[in-house]
Amino acid sequence: MDEQTLRTLLPLLLPLLVLQLALVVAALWDLAHRERVRWGHKWLWVAVILLVNTIGSLAYFLFGREE
């Protein structure tokens, strides 16, 4: 990838990277402060959040939290 292409793509990718990082941090913070989660143990959700990137964080918020 040449420097011109990188300069063109970086402003487009930076907001997405910040959003993805914010989702991961929010999901891990929420997980740390919950007593119980659905479908397994907390360590399983940590692995999903960290290894599956944005979809893992969204899956935790949609399916993993026990009200």
C-alpha cells in the first residue's frame, strides 16, 4: 500500500477503529461488573469479545447480559 492510499484511507478508518475499541472497552467493563451472564462463564464471553472483534462485543450486549 503506497503512502497516498494510506493518507486517503486513514481518515475513513480511524472513526471505525475508535468505535470498535469503545465497544470492546464498554463490553468488558459491563462484563466485569455483572454477577451472572447467559450461556456460559465470564471467561467465555471475554474470549468472544476479544477474539471476534466488533461482532463479539455486539453479541455480548445482545445475548450475553442477564437482566
